[in-house]
Amino acid sequence: MQTAHALDVLRTQVDRLRTGGATIGLVPTMGALHQGHLTLVRRAREACDHVVASIFVNPTQFGPNEDLDAYPRQLAEDAAMLEAEGCALLWAPTVEEIYPDGFVTNVSVREVSEGLCGAARPGHFDGVATVVCKLFNQVRPDMAFFGEKDFQQLAVIRAMARDLDLTQPHVLSIIGVPTVREADGLAMSSRNRYLSPENRAAAAALPQAMKQAIAAIEGGGEVGAALAELESELLGAGFASVDYAALADATSLRPLTAFSGAAARLLVAARIGGTRLIDNMAVG
């Protein structure tokens, strides 16, 4: 596996990989890799000739009350994991390489980014959309792979690709890969490492309560009542608060007060200890 830290080196290496018309799959990450990330690499290897992974802790998606400096950085360990999975090229730029002196451009995707996590983290999805737009232009992948655990992020990126005519990859080549879960159902996340043993055990209530809410909604139950019961279950299990629990259209993420049978998504963000966990599941 080759590693590039500068854009000119990246483009030279990408051109080399494209020899003979080979296809490239991009897996963007912020590092601190776990099996969820490696599943994206495996899916990309199945679909494309070569995999390019990026590791970049993006400062523009961290808010003023979020500790950018505390985000785990383990480039050597992450690189070894990627190489073991058959990744061909690692793009690990510096902040200065992504945001050079004088950088003034911002990509904002309205509507789909404004509720849910967007309401709790103002500017977060602008940072996501801007850096992913740059990654698409830098690597020019045929396909890009993102985990469905960050479902709102996936929706923002798909809308951005559609609206900005990023045809390589186009919205249809942005692949959402199902969430990878621990044995007790908790979604794998870099944030799980911050949970104390007691909170980690209690966190399993999140996917369990979501499944119960989905069963109630799909069974014809009132959406508001199902969401209220979900929140009550989490608070009773030891969660400190629930930022949101919402049923939304699976594409636009517009909130739904009733379930019609069309594809929908249950999305939840809740805090336990000092950790904010997010999850989502399909409904219908």
C-alpha cells in the first residue's frame, strides 16, 4: 500500500492505479478505524479494482464545544489495518493540504442537513460536505462508500453530489453500507471507546428500544407514542438525555408523524455518560 500526504503525490498515484481502465473505490474516514470501516474497504474491494482510503480529522466539522484535539489519531495502526485489507493507496493529508492559506469556500446543503444532528451541531454538515466534495475532486473515484450508521451524513453527501453534478461518482455510485454492530446490537463507532464498562453495558438498550419502536410503528401504532416510549426506555436504562428520536422519510429526512408504508428511517441521538451515540434503522 502506498501513502500520499501531498496532493500532487496523490494524483500521480491515482493515475497509476487507473492504468488500463481500472476502477477506484474511495472510502473516506477520520481514522480510529474499527470493523465498520474495514467493512467499507471490503465492500469497495468487491466492487472496484482498487481501493483508496482517506484518513483526515476534519477540523471544519467540529463545533466550538467539541474537542478536536481529543479525537483519537493512530495513523500507523490504521495504515496497517488498511494494508491488511488490501487497500492500494492511503490519502493522509495535513490540514494545510486540505485548507491552504486563504481558503474561503464552504459547501452548504440546505434542508437535509438542518434537522436531527444538524440542529445540535450547527455547521457540522457544512464541514462534511466541503471536505467530501474536495475528496471527490482529489481522488475522482468511480464509487464511494459510506456507512449507513451516519445516515444523515450519507443523505447530505448524496444531495451534494446530485446538486453539484459530481458525476464521478454520481449519487448512484455513492454506496451506503449497512451498519456493523456489536454482538449486543450496539452500532460500532469510534465513540464507543469512551464508554465506561457500566455505560457500555447500558448502551445496548439503544438498539433494543429502537427495534421495539419500529415494531410498534410497523404494527400500526401511533408514531408519537412509539417515540415517547423509546425515549422513556433509554432514560430508564441510564441514558442522561435524548437529543432526538424521529421517524423520517428515508431520502429527504423530512420528519413523519405517521407511517404510510413507504421507506422511512428511525433516527436517534442520545447521551450516556459523556458520550453522544447515534443510530438509525430502516422502517418499512
